[in-house]
Amino acid sequence: MAEAGVRVLERLRVPPAPPCPSADLPITFFDAAWLFTGPVERLFFYRHADPAAALPLLAASLPHALARFFPLAGTLNPAARCLSYSSAHDALHLLLAESQEDNFDRLVAAGPRDLSLMRPLVPALPPPGKDGAFALVALQATVFPGRGVCLGVSVHHAACDDASATLFVRTWAAACRLGGPLNGADPSQAVPPPPVLDRSLVADPDDLLGKTLAGMSRLAPPPPQAQGPPPPSPVIASFALTRDQIDGIKGATHASSFVAASALAWVCLLRSRSAGVEGAARSHMLFSAECRSRVSPPLPAEYLGNCLRPCFVEAATDELTGGTGGVAAAAAAIGSAIREMERGVLEGAEGWLGQVMSVLPQRPMSVGGSPRHGVYGGTDFGWGAPCRVDMVSIEKTPGTVSLAESPDGQGGVEVGVVLPPDIMEAFASCFAELLNDKKSV
């Protein structure tokens, strides 16, 4: 069977390895804001001389990973406010396919790549049921004969955040390397710790869940968009920041790697006119801050679910785009927002959703992923680390960039961007110019 760009080899429904009990996990206020969004979609590309041999290993090891992450094989029903897994009938969808294009090397290049060539590699979540319950995860493994394999992972954001989703992929990778169950594995095999499934650990004395859901019900639907000519097919590109380059930015701004990379991307998006509102005096940025260690009581790092809060950044546009020092000004604004957040991590939580909706018309830059999640270093399935990892779902939110650790493991950061080809050229030029001009950072 053929689908645009790929030939489907097999469609599998993969249940967790037994014994695995049925269970319901209530959603928390951290999950609620993501109910009506969509999946985070990521592609992991691996070089492999005989990629077809990887497919049975991937399928055979997945049940062992799901034995720890069994809620992800279930569904989420917004009306019931819970994730439900039934051992009698729930399973995760895994699609095995073969690419019809001989373009693996082109897809893993750092430079601009046509995003339309990558969409056939992204698994789609099954349609919701009649009761509104929707699947949480879909997977796809696509072989490029003689070249490599691409692993597509789609995880609905209401199920969990990127830290949890990456832990799942790392666990699957460990099960594939070991070729069997994870319990009792040799500690030298670098098996990740199991997830923590207890949702009661999230304290909610002020009923933030109820307030968030009530606020969502009052939101008006967005106005219809004017239909113009179709935009050119976007391209995706990866930009590397070495440790020395990050330190150069940090030396001017006393910023973290996250702040330095985000500041550089923000200035480049504004200068290439792919974020912000033309002529606006103020520019905006929006990112999600990890809260597991910041809430009281703290949550385990392995907590399975969402534990993010939005952070809002604002700065004078001319300080970011005019003259030198734009990156330093951006980093200072981002750092200030982080310090303000840390003074009260849940302060104003009932108003977060309204703030997000109010800033969207300003076309803020937003950030997905984190260099801390280890999408390169922890996802070796037995044939080496991925040669390229792309968060392709950033296409759905214009002005979004993705961050990951650098593939070489030397402490750098990789910035992913999706833009129309002409704007990507302007972004790339700005990125290189700012890194070469120390006065600008």
C-alpha cells in the first residue's frame, strides 16, 4: 500500500507487555491548557546500512517500553477529565513504512530542507472516538533502503510534556538495545529510570483545574482567517551554536544556554520579519518553563505528565532590532522574566490562559524543546545516536523555534526553525552576522 512518499509495510497495534493493569489517571491543571492543542511531532533520523533489519527490533521492543508507559497506549477523554488505559482493548499505533524517495542524505542536512518531503514521515494520531476521547501517541518507522531509518513520534501535549515524551523515547531505545524487558537490566546499560505515574502528587488546593477549564469554555473561537494566495512551501533548517559561541554571548549577558540561544533566535526572527507586528513599539516572546523542581512540594524528575507554566517576555522593539546589543537586550528581558517567575511559580496561574490568548495577536516568538532533554545523547536504539532530530510540529505555530542539545555532545545548542525560503535566507544571514559581530551580542 502506498501513501504520499512512502509505501506502507505494516500497521500494528502494540499493547504493553503483560502484566499491565487497566488504569485511569486524572488530568491536572498543568494538562488542561493543552487539551485542545495537538501533538508534538519529532523525527529521529538514524544512519543504518540495513535499515529493514531495524523494523522487527523496534516492534518487538516497544511493548517493553510501554509496560512502563502504559497510559500512553490509552486515550484521553476531556469530558471525563482523565487518561484511561484498558488492558482489554487499548494499544499504541505503530506504522512501518518504506520511503519511495532516495533523499535520506538531503533530509538530514543542516541547511534548508523542503518540509513537504518530511510530512509523509510523521505519524498521524487516530481520529477521536464518538465520546470525544482521543489517542495520545502514534509512531512510525520509515526505512530508506541502504541509507537509514526515520523514527516519527507524535505525542499529544495533553498527555505529557516534552520531558516525559523524551523519557519514553529513551526508554524504548534502551529496550531495543537490550532486546528484552527492562526490569532487572544491568545498570551499565544506561536504562532510564521508570516514570512516576501518581497524579495525586500535583497539589491543587485552589482548584486551578476547574478554573482553567472554566476559562477555556469562555474563550471565543478565533475569527476566520482571510484566504489569500497559498504561501510557498516552508523549509526547515538547523543552526548550530557551539559552546564557545554560547559563552561569547553569555559573557556579554550572564545568560544560560537556553537564554542565549533564545535571545539570538528572537532577534533574528524579528529582523527577518517572521515574528512581531511591523511597526509595533514592543515585541513579545513566550516560552514554557519546567516546574517539577519549582512547585511545592517538588515533583520527581520522572513524573509523567505536564508540568510547565508559560513565561511572558516583552522588550522595546528598537532595542532588539536597532544597532548593536540586540541579543544582550533580548537575553536581559528573558532573564528578567525567569527571575520574576521563580519568585512565585504558580502566581497568577488562573490567568495564564487569558494572557497567552491576549499576546498571540502580537505574533510572539515561542520556544519548543530544551537542550536538557537529550534527544541526541539518550536515543541510541542499538545502531548509534541519531544524525538529525527535527521537531517538525513547530510549523503549526509561526514564530516558534525548537531547541536541542548539539549532536556532537560538546555542550552546544541546536536551533530549529521553519520559515518560507526567502525569510529563511534572511534569518540565516542574521544568525551568522550576529555570531561574527561580537558587538551585537
